[in-house]
Amino acid sequence: MSFCQRIMITSDAQMNMTFPPQGSTAKSVFPNSGLNRDADGRLSTFSLTTIYDALVSQKRLVSGSEYKIKLAEIQAARSQMKSDDVTKGREELNRMLNDLPQTESQTFQNLKDEFCHFYSRYRYALDQLFNKLSSTSGKASVSQSDKDAINMYLGKAKEFNIKLNDLVQISNFLASKRVADASQQSADVNALNESITKAFGSLKKQSDILNKEHSEAELRQRMVEYTQEKNRSTNNLLQLYGVLNIVAIGLLLYIYRS
């Protein structure tokens, strides 16, 4: 992912680290409580709105409604000839506007950090899954420990894929809310949203693959099919990716290599 600095994950312990990492000042955009999902497994509009409202209440975003409320207070104070309240209200509005770029930048930087945190672990899980499939593809039988490892890495890959898709949804929702709430957004917000949205298509495709290959036996069969296809082919891997009937594990390798 071009906007993510490469983070090397070298162990399962690192893979299982939560966000934010211990000692980090970053903050997660996810709420502490559970999230509601629609029939397709995507975050519901209610959940996205809850996340947005929580960020506003935590002063990590400034909502348009909050700004309008303050304007209404100033107008009411002006109509009642309360000059002190008008002055105070104007000062609060100016402070709100002055703090807006920094507030937005920090919140979306947190979102980017969280996305890259899970993306690096997603790559590691896919890497380890492929390595396990490769090492067992020529065996007459697979040990229980290898089966457990394959299922564990597959489960982690699914988990991280869902998390990444959630973050893409949140990014899109926050950006759309900022457009609706304010006449102008910071360039950083738009740039990050554009970059992170590009990941959605490939993540959705990977999610379909991971959810289809749900058992160790099926995954191992896919690996065997891929190995046989590779042995028959005289083309390199990039040409192999273009074959229309490429097997699912071949696609998984493509995801990893790309």
C-alpha cells in the first residue's frame, strides 16, 4: 500500500498486537462497544453515524451542526443586545475554525495509522498462510499442527480483511460528512480518503477468496492444483496470473506479490 510505510512483522506475537500499540499516542477510531452490520457484513449506517458522533464528542472532529449552534447563540445574543456573549461566541467560533485543520489532520492521521497497522499484519498473515500451504502441498498427509496453523492464519487474514474494509467505510463516511458539514475540507482529508478508497476493490476481492477457502482440505487442494498448473506452464508468474482459469490459491499468491 503506497501510503503505508512498510512495517516488518516477524512473529505471531507482533501480528496479534492491538491498535494503538503500547506506548503510542495514537487513538483508534473504533468505539469500545460492538458494531452493527448489514446483511453483507458491512458496517451499518447506524454504526458509522455512532463512530462519527463519538469522534465529535471527543473533540476529534468538529461537526457542522456544532458550528451552526454556536452561530445561533451569537445571533440570539445580538438580538438581546448582550455584547459580552456576542464577543465570547465569536471568539469560540474563531477558535473552532482555527483548530479545525489540526483537529482533522490528527484524526485522519490516526485513521491512516490504524489502517497501516492492520494492513501490515494482513500481509504477514497471508504470507504465513501461503508458506504453510506450500510446505504441506507435497505431503501425503498433513499433521494436526499444520492444519491448526493454516486455519489460524486463514482466520487472521479474514479478521484483518474485515478490519481494513471497516476502515475504508469509516474513511468514506467521515469524508462525506465533512463535505456535508462544511463548505471546505482540508486537502489532507481528501487525499487520504482517495488513497484509502483505492484499496477497497482489492480488499473485497481478497475477502471473497478468503471466505470461499474455509477449510484446510480445500486450501490444500487448491495448492495442489496450483502446483500442477505451475509445473505445466512455461510462462513466468506474471503470465500465469493472466490465465483466465487460474485457481484461487494462484490469486492468493497474486495478492501477496502485488
